[in-house]
Amino acid sequence: MPMMELLLKEDVEHLGARGDVVKVRPGYGRNYLLPRGFAIQATPGNVKQIELQRRALLKKEATERDAATQQAELVKELTLAFARKVGEHGMLYGSVTSMDIAEAFAAKGFEIDRRKIQLKDPIKEPGDYEVAVKLHREVTTNVKVVVKNEEEAVA
């Protein structure tokens, strides 16, 4: 099956960075990358256009990286605390997910997309955890997450 050449307009995890020309399967390109605006056809005209925009992209990339670095300095100082009901075997009734962590960030004034929170599995037991947050392609920081028993937190 022939591959399709696309020019990435955004960073795509496990595929490439903005401005890269990549070869993908036609279904992936037509059904995912193109409709979501992550890529465009890699025609000579589009490649020239992206080359002209590359300087602006480099400046934009530098400002995004600087903003992410500043945000990382603020975020790594945070401790997010969650109180959940705990069953008799020490397991939580409801787990703490990346969505819960994103909502806790929003409550503290940080807009962080839940997909940037790198939580392999939901947290299902009380305790202290370090959760990685990927703020930018080159900037990753850890935030401390504390999960406590709801009854202990009230007392």
C-alpha cells in the first residue's frame, strides 16, 4: 500500500514535529491528521510556504518553550491534594485520573490540558505520588499528588 506524504502543522506525538515532512498510511492521514488540522498535503507549494513560515515558527516555538519553562517552575512547587473514600482493603472507591488532576490545576489557576498529564494508570490507593506533566515538547516537570482517605482529611 503506498504511503502518503504530509507536512505537519502541529507536533504529533510519536510521529514528528511541526514542519516535518512525514510518510503515513493513507487512512491515518485522511481520517485523523488532515481533518484535525495537524497536517497538510506535502506539495511543493505547501513545502515552500512552510519554509517561509519556519522563521516565524522558530520564534513562536522559542516563546512557547520559555512560557512552558516559567510555568514548569511554578507548577513543580504545587502539591495537589485529593480526598477520596477508601474501602476496607485500602483501595479507593473512585480513582484519581488525569482529568481530576487537570481540574485541580484549573482550581489553582493553571490551564493544563489533561492529555499533557502523563499518568500511566489512574491512582487507586492513598499515598504520595509524583506525576509528570509535559508542558512542551522539551519541557516536562513533576508535580506532587497526595491522595488521602476522606475520613482522615475531615478529622
